[in-house]
Amino acid sequence: MEIEDLLHKTIQVERQLKFKSSSKFASSSSSSWRSNWKNHKVATNPKEDVKGKYSNAPPK
């Protein structure tokens, strides 16, 4: 019985290791996607947008 229990435990550990390694790959690819998204710059000036929204003065 002990050998069967050890075998069962070993199989469970191997499955966990495979799952963890595949989840690390997925998270690293999504984090690189996020960093690429942050590096993308929009060609607007945020200060002008704020003034336009909250000011009653006509835009320059």
C-alpha cells in the first residue's frame, strides 16, 4: 500500500508542477502585452483636455 500511495503522491506533484510552469508562461506573455500597451503613447496633450472639459472659456 505504501508504494501505491507514494506513486499517487508523485503523480499529483508532477501535475502541479506542469500546471505551475504553464501558468507562469501564460502570465509572462500577458505581462509583456501589458507593458507594450503602456509604451503606446497617444498624441494628445492631457492638460489641454482637462482645461477644455472644466473651463467655460473658449478654446484658444
